[in-house]
Amino acid sequence: MTLRTRLTLLYTMLLSGLLLLLALALLTVMQTSLLGSVDADLRDKYGQYTYLAERLGIRPYSVTNPFSAGETPLIFSEIRRTYPDYRVQFESLLGEDVSELALRAAGSARDRQLLLSELRMAADQVRQTPSVDPNAPIHLTDAELLRLLQNPDHQLLLTAPVKEVGRAAVPTRVLVTLAPFAYGRNFDGTSKEVATIVYFGRGLEETAQTLATLRTIVLVIFLIGAGTAAAGAYLLAGQALRPLRMVKRAADRIGGQTLAVRVPEPQTGDEVQSLAHALNQMLDRLEGSFEVQRRFTSDASHELRTPVTAIQGHASYLLRRSSPSEQQRESLNIIKNESERLTSLISSLLELARSDSGVLHLRRQPVLSLLLLQDIARELAPLAQAAGSELIAEGQDVALEADPDRIKQVVINLVSNALKVGSAHIRLHSTLEPMLPKGVPGLRLSVQDDGPGIATEHLERLFDRFYRVEESRSRDQGGAGLGLAIVRGIVDAHGGRIWIESEVGRGTTVYVWLPLGNLPDLDDDVA
């Protein structure tokens, strides 16, 4: 996962969390506000209901005569007509006094339990349900009933499902009040009062619908906000990381031959600018170190070439023109062979020094790949026969623009390595192949042998200078471990790529991919 993606996810999660908190706060406030409005409306309508109850002369329930046969429907009808959207239920507690009930509710647990039992028995006998299904009346739990009795204003607000006759139960906000109701006058002119529990409720369908609509709106706003936050975070992260990407692209172009290139230093005044400045300072130091190393290699190689050539010449002269003893001849041959090896090593070092300094000159010209491989096979045929090997060149004849001498040097070096390890069959192959994933057309050359193969742990280091898989065998065969490094330098100079595939006991295949380059249009030449 890229840094830009991680930053986008982080910013989106933070902003989404903030939006979610705001949405929850808004829904909570709206729900509280709506319920507060319902509660205020219930209290207002309850005050009106008490006036209506006194005006209608609602009397307490009586077992022998609850209401006269003609009086009950009229009173209930008047309640339903006056409060069509409200649910009303009341329970007259005959013989009870509100203040006395409150005192008993503050007593011991046993007293409270006895009080609750008495109240429930009385309520079941005197319950009247003008607009509530009598088969499904509103019931208070013990805890709710105690709260009603102990509350100083003897009121309780709760939400419960309430059922009307012939309708399904709906969530209802219910105001429960314990109050003395007047139902007539005594002989001395005082009012007759009885403690009554009045349930005055209002359905929450509209409130629930309003909250559902609000939740939908908030959800849509949240999704739009989260999407906008993600898009904005992605763009802002990309803008913030743009200088870093520029530094990365510049750093990717820097190699052993391009140490003079520097990464851009964005004038942002932040850590990215500090990083770019530190990288450029490091590149300055690396360039200086590489320059010293190249200069030393080149100077030392030039200085060593003359004395080594003189040693080789004198050893050859003594072998040809004098009559040394057998022991002297062996010493002279050792001197001659070692001087030849040093000459080859010096030439390789000079070649690498030129490659490192970027002065490896290529004489590019049109080349036919198969024809070049066949020429190399004919040239190396005597050497292959002497080693008991078979050398075959095959494949497509692909035209490309390259330096034929350098490409020949690459293939000869690879074939020589195959011969040194005792390969019986060596196959040179040429084919047209695009370089994926960019799809650039190019030529793929391969040198395949059936030698002992190379272990996987050595493959990554084969192109390192002076690296040899088997030190003793390479030293006996004269190898200095520079051949593949020179080969890679030539391939890199052509803008190509080289890689090795090998398996112990089954042989090795070296692949070289080269771009076709700018070839002339043969049709125009013919015209």
C-alpha cells in the first residue's frame, strides 16, 4: 500500500469519524427536541383534560354502578372527539389519598410491596379506557409505579406500546399523573376527591417518521461528505507528496555513470527539501569517491601496462633465443603466463574505468543478429572442438542498431565462460521480443549451455567485480571475475538488460535484451 493511499485512508477515517460524531449529536439533539415538544404538548393537553373531566363530571368507578348505561358512551365519545390523537386511560383509587400514598411509598420494602399489590388490585377494578383497548391497557412496572409515587409532582414520562381497539400497538409517549380528581360535593359543600392515575399519551408515529427522514438525510450527507473527504484527501496527499515523487524519479535515474545528476530541491521549506538537500550532499561525496577510484584505476592500469609488457617480452625472448634448463624454462613460462594474465586484467580494468566514466564509445550501425551469431560460432568453432564442445547458432535474423564489435565481445565472453565449465553443447539463439511491461520492441539473445549450473545464492552477485563462484577453479583458468562486469557495462551502454537463469546439474542460460534502436527505413532507401 502506497503512502498516498495510507494518508488518504487516515484522513478519510478521521473526517468520517468527525462527521459521524456530528451526525449522532444532531440526531440526539433532534430526538430530544422532538420528544421535548411531545412532552410539552402532553402536559398542555393534560391540563385541558382535567378541565374537561371536571366539566363532564367524570365520576370514579363503582363496582355496583360505574357509569349509567347512557352516560358512559357519551363521556368516552366526548373524550375521543376532543382528543382524537391522544390515548387516555385512568384508574380511580377509591378511598386513597395522594399524600398518604406518597408517605407509604417512602416506607419499608415490605410496606412498599404491600402498597403496590393494593394499588394494582384497585386499578384492575376501577380502570377506565376511553381511547385504549381495554384488553391491552397500559401497565406500569413496580419501579415505574414507585417513581410515580415518590416523585414530588407525581408525574412520570415514559414510552410504551399502546393499542387502540381494532388497531395495532404503536410506540406512544405517555404522561402518567397521580392527582386528586373532584367528582362532586359533600353535604358541607366541600369537593369530593379521589386519587386517580391518569395516563395521557400521544402516538410517536410522526416523530418516528420525522426521525427516520432525518436519519436518511444525515446518512446521505454522511456518504457524500465521506466521499468528498476521500477525494479531497487523495488530491491533497498527492499534492503534498508531489515533491517527494520528483525526488524519487530523479534518484531512480542516478547510477554509476550518472552521478553528476542531482535531485531537485523543492522550495517547500519542509522535510522533503531537507531530504533532497541531504541526498545531493551524499551524491557529491559519492561522486568524489567514485572519481578518485576511477582515476586511480585508470592511472594504475596505464602505469602497470608498460612494465608488464616488458616482463612478458623479455620472458618470451629468453624462451626463444636462449637455452635455459628445464627448471629455468618452467620459471620463464610461469613469468610469461602470469604477465599475460596481468595484461588481460589491466585491459579489463581500463575497459571498466572507461565504462564507469561514461566514455565507452559505441559505433552504432545496423546489425543482423543471426548473421552476427553465426560469425561468432564459426570463429570460436576451433576452440569449441578443442574443448570437445558443440557450438550452434540459430533463431530469427533480427535487425537492430548496435555496435557489432561490442555485441561480439559480449557473446564471446559468455561462450568462453560456458567452455571453461566444460559444457558439451552451447546454443546461441536470437529472437524478437518486446520488453514488458512497456512493450518496447527489442532483440533477445541467449547463450545456453549444459554445464554444471550455478547455485541460486550466487546468481545475484555474478555481475559484481572480482566475484568468482569457485575461487580455486577460476584462478586456475585465468579468470579475474571482471568478464561479466564488462559485459553488463556494454549492455547498459546499449540501454539493454542482462540476466541469468541457472539450475545446478542442468546448465545455465544467459539472456541479453537490447532495444532495436533507430533503424533506417529500407523502403525509402530502395525508392
